[in-house]
Amino acid sequence: MALCLELWSVEEPSGNKVGFSGAHDVARNILYMKMLPFPGGDLQDADRPAKSAITSLLDIADACRAKKLTIGLGVEHAGSADFLCSLLYLGFQVVPSRKSPLVDCALLLDLEIGWPSTADYFSSTDGHGTATGTSECSTAAEDHDLVVHGVPPESDFSAAE
């Protein structure tokens, strides 16, 4: 099952816009989005809406709890070094296109979001498969030989001075 999506980001004063179209593959939990051609086609003129669209894609991936976001770029967008550097800086990685459902892409970029699986997310075990509801963390200073300078270890911080 897939949920189809289309997103447009428009800069009001200039009318420059950037769009993405794609789908959330619910079974694989991957959000696939292809950057759409836009009037003018020059990302230099659409820098702000491009950044806004990428931010919105990250928000959508977050809302879908997607484990991966794959962006496909056409030839007209893959040639923008500044845009590509921005995506790489965010953590996107260039990937081969052989397994992607996105077609007619000059470049594919993946961002591993790394949401834990539902089983991992709600599981709290002691390593033996037994849920304990406790952690091995301690808040006691003496467990780690921590000393607050100028305060004796047996001091009661709640006492009025």
C-alpha cells in the first residue's frame, strides 16, 4: 500500500516554486519523492522555496515515521552544486537507482531517518527477554565518585540555609 503525495513550496513575492511528487511506501516505510520541473528551471532563482520544500519533506517523513526518505532529481536539478551540497550537508547520500521506483531521475539521494521499529520502541527488557520497567542508571553521586565542590556528600540540598 502506498500513500500518494504532492508538495509545492511557493515564494510569494517572486512566484518561484518548487514541487515534489511521490508516495509513502507503507510496507517498506520509505518516503519516495521526485523533484518536479518548474517554470524557469533554475534553482538559483528558487533557493528559498527549495529549502522550504526540503524542510516540508522532512516534516512529512517525520509525521509518517518513515525510516528513509529518497529524493529523485532530474537533470535540471542534479546540476546545481549548491543545492546538492546542501542536501549532502543534511545527511543525504547518493545511491544507485537500480532498486528505486522513481523513474527518469538523474540522481537519487537517500536519508536514513532511523526510526526504531515498533517492537524496539515499546520494548524495555533486561537482556533476558524479561521486562523490568527499570534502568541501570543511577542518580547517586557516590556511585560514580562525583563530588560537588564545596558541598559535603551528606549535604541535604532541600534544607533551608
